[in-house]
Amino acid sequence: MSQTVVRANWWVLVLLCLAQFMVILDVTVVNVALPVIATELDLDREALTWVVTAYTLCFGGLMLLGGRLSDAISRRGVFLAGLAVFTVASLASGLAESATALVAARAVQGVGAAMLSPAAMSIITTTFHGPDRNRALGVWAAIAGAGAAVGVLLGGLFAAGPGWEWVFFINVPVGVFVAAVLPRLVPAGRGERSRGKVDVPGALIAVLAVGALIYALVRAGDTGWSGGSTPYVLVAGLVLLVMFVVVERKVAEPLVRLELLTRRPVVAGNLVMLAASGLLLANFFLNSQYLQHVLRLDALETGLIFLPVALVIGIGTHVGVRAVSRFGGRPVVAAGFGLAAVGAVLLAQVPDSGNAVFAVLPGFVVSGLGLGATFVTATTTAMAHAGPNDAGTTSGLINTGHELGATLGIAVVSTIAALGLQGGGDAVGGFAAAFTATAVAAAVIAVGATLLVPAGRPPATDGPVFAH
């Protein structure tokens, strides 16, 4: 491969990561600006919740369909279409003057993100080969982790500076730039599969199933696991998942080939992603709440404290790429979740007053370092064993795992923190109980993931390698 082609490929990665950075950013950047948005648009609590939930529901619920479309039609075409939808919806979000307009624009943003993200990951998997693929997936994994931290910082900056609208407006020039340059570097082309009919029944059931699960998890974070409609929606989501499996076994062109779900690396990669994103977003949520509600920092100060965490996550992914290439995913995932457990134990000692840097950074940095490496393990384990025919679908699966994990992590720790407060303890007691729970979870996952992730290094070929 010529040096010109190699350089062009790495520029492709830069552009795709820019787009993915916007998508991940929008998960956390809006949370910090919510109080300002509520005041200026006169939003009640329910409307404010839907500003976040509308995006998460559409993003998580439609990613399997987005991945399948990129396989069946065109990776570049689906990516650019998703980018266009996301960019226009970002502009509409910033211009919104009512709760209805903002929630609708956020939902459309989620639709665009669900097309953009799996198609981008599929392009990376089919553009890079051998060891370069692992390095590219490592950079992609760094975006997944660090984007959450940078989102908190930018949310604080925009809310305190030019206004909450720039939380969304910042996406517009980035989207236009990527849309203008990428077609020059990525050739047009159809997906590897034939242009068969899209599995509409399967797509509809998948959207409803994932959407129901995400909605139930979001509500659980607000009302508890037994409050309101949460348990009924959760059960409905699980029933729909069973229905999805039944439908996929009968259609000629399924949304997800069930044989893909029997491959041990694909299952392992998705479960590691679910756990890693759950632990990382739980940490962001708990630390943000602790810093603002116990130590009384404002949003900008909180974001500045999180900036070193973003850098450490990047270091963790860099180390993870090298370690996975040399030792394989199994020891890396064990060490990564082990560090996450140690970091959570340190965070469980949070004081009720004192210096914010010393209160949270040591534990959060240790956790971020370990979880950065586990994101690499998740992506390389799943994607290194996915052939070009299934690259989009596999990336859709792993991105869905990221969203479900993030939502699950926040729902669980917010419920635990709330129970700690209701039990008569002070605010710090609630946070300490939640951090202790994450430490236990990380330790258990370290053992379980070690048993599940296949031994050995990722294949140097472009697969798929069927490890069971």
C-alpha cells in the first residue's frame, strides 16, 4: 500500500472521529446546559427530561437498523445521510424556542446519529487492515470515553459564555466540513450484501425493544425500579427482544443474522462495551452530582476538573491498543476492570467538604485509565472477528451496547444514591454507597470478562475468524 493511500486512510479516520465526537458529545454536553435551557425556554421537569431522553431513545433504538443499512446499501451513503440529518437537526435544536420544537429536533438528531455512528465504524473496519485496524479502533474507542468528559467541559463553557444554543450550533460547521471532505477520500460503493429487502418487521421490533429498555432505564433513574410504569416497560422490552429473535429466525434477509450472535468474540465485545460504558458514565454522573451538590462547584468548574480525566482515558486507550496487540484482549480487560474497581474504592471515600481535585481526581483518573483500555478490548474483540458483510451490523450492535450500558449505569447508581439518602444518611453517604456498588461491579466484571473474552491476540487478517 502506497504512503499516499496510508495517509489518506488516516485522514479518513480523523474525519470519522470528528463526526463521532459530535455524537458522543451530545450525550453529555446537553446535561450540563439543562438548567439554563430550562430557565430560558420555561421548561418543566418532564419536558427537560425529554430533551435528553428523545435523543437517547432514537440513537440507541435505531442503530441496528443504521448498521444494517450501511451493509446493504452504502457505508459512505448512509454515513453522509446520517451526518446531514444530524447537522440540520443540531441547527434546529439551537434555534428552538419551545419545548416541543427542541424535543422534536433532539429526536431527529438521534435518528441521524443512529445512521452516522455504525456506518462510520464500518468504514473504519473495512478501510484499515491488520495491526492498523487495531490502532484505528483504539482511536475510535478513545473518542467514546473522552467525548463524555469533554462534553461536560464544553457544556459548562457554552452555558457560562455565548449561550446554551452553542451546545448545538458547534455541530454545524463540523458537520459541513466533514461532509465536504469525506467524499474525496472514501469511494462511493454499495455494501457487501446484495440490495435485498430491509427486514421491516425485525427493524420495527428492534426499535421498540431497545427503545423500551432505554426508556425503562431512564425512568428507573428518576423513579426507582418499581416506580410508575418502569417495571412494565422493562418487561415489555424483554418480551420484544424474544419476539425479535423469533422473527429473525424466519426472515430471509434478517436485520441481524442470529449466527452473528453465536460468535463468542462478538458477544464478548458487546458485553465488555456494555459494562465499560456503564461504569464510565456512572462515574461521570456521580462525580458531577457530587461536585455540584456537595462541594458546590458550578458547571464550568466541574468541567475543568473532568478535563484531565479525558486525557487519561486517551492514554488508557493508547496503552490498551499496544497491550491488546501484544498480549490479547483477555489480560487487558482483566487489568482494565481491576483498575476501575480500585478507582471506585478510592472514590467511595469522598469527603463532605474539602478540595475538589483531591476528592475525586485520584480515583477517577485510575478508573479512567483502566476503562480506556477496556473500550479498546471491546471494539477490537468484536470488530476484528467481523467480516465486511457484517461490519455495519456488528458496529450497530456494539454502539447499541454503548448506549444501553451508559443508560443502565446511570439508572443503577442514581437509584442507589437515592436509597442511601432515603435511609437517613447524609449526601456523602449516598454517593459512597453508589461508588462502592460500582467497585463491586467492576471487580465481578473483571473476573467474568476474563472468562468470556477469547484468549490470544486479535487476528492479523481481515477475518472473520470464528471463535466460539
